[in-house]
Amino acid sequence: MIMMGCIYQHQPSHVKLLKNLLGTISHFIDLQNSDNDLFVLIPGCALPRRLHTDGSHLSVQVVLDRRKQDWIDNIGEVRCYHYPVHNSKAFLFTPSLASSMYLMVLYFITGSYHEVFKMVESCVSEELSAEELQIFNQLEFLGNDFHPDAHACRLKLSAITVGLGAKSAMKCPWSVREEMTECVRKHAYVSAACRLSAEEELLLLK
């Protein structure tokens, strides 16, 4: 299979490396070009959702809904998002805002909160295309995630978007007050990688 000058070669060593970067995100293929650069290809024409369970525990399994025609229409000619792997093999590049936001949503669904927290600042813009907006809107359906780090991630996004202005398309679909209350209540269980700075906390308390 040839795509973007790359060849699909399902090498176990590549898969192991990429699984370390992607966590429990499993719907991807690995690509390699003639310079031995690695890429990840993730389908974007399916709406990602969290698997609903009986409520006894929170699922971190991604369900891909391929029946949403409006989702497909909004992504235009895009059918997949590709992510170059850095030469250090330690992280992925996100070439566009849409690819960043899509990966962030997948990380959120799969409970990779550290990755979400790291990506928030690269997922912000005053104006959003239809493609970007529909990805951002999926965060609304992750509000039932009450993990301590999930509260911290939502607050991080609120802190980053608070200065965008009233006309911004990025309006976080949760109550900052409620999220802050829960984050304070669970503060001892928020991981070090998901702690807000003092400046961010003060900004949200204004």
C-alpha cells in the first residue's frame, strides 16, 4: 500500500513503538518512507465516541460511528489524519489544528489524560472550520468522565480559551465552577502531569 510517498509495512517493532505513543488507541496503521521516517495514519471519516457501558465503570474503548453523513461532509476531502513520528521516537507531530484536536479527543476517550493535558495548548484557535468545530464539540460528550485528571484537563482547556473573546467558536461546554470544585475535592489524586499552574488557577477563579 502506497500513500503520501510512504509504504505500509506492518513491522512488529513499529507497532510496539507506536502503541507506546498512542496508548490504547488501536485503529491506526504505520507508514514508512524511503528515508525510514515513520508516520501514523488514523481514519478521520468516523465520529469517535466512548463505548457506553452499564455505568458501573467508565469505558476507555473508542467506538467509531461511520454513519454520520454530516460528519463526513464537514471533513471535506480529508479521510485520514497523518502524524509524523519525531526522530527521537518520543512523540508525534500534529500537522494541523484538526489533526491535533482529533488526537486529543481520542486520548481523552481512552483515558490518556497526561497526553490530553500536554496537547491542549496546540488545540486552540479563535476561529474554527466546520471540521474543527465538530471535533471540538465531541468534548461535550466526555463530561461524564469524573477522573481527577479529567477535571484538570477540562480546566486546562478553559484556562487556555478564556481569553479568546465572546465571539470565539471555542466555548467549553462545562461549568468552570463545578469542574474547579471537583478538582479541589480530588486534588490529592490529580497526577503531577495534570496540575494547573498557580496562574491558571487564579485566572479561572476570577
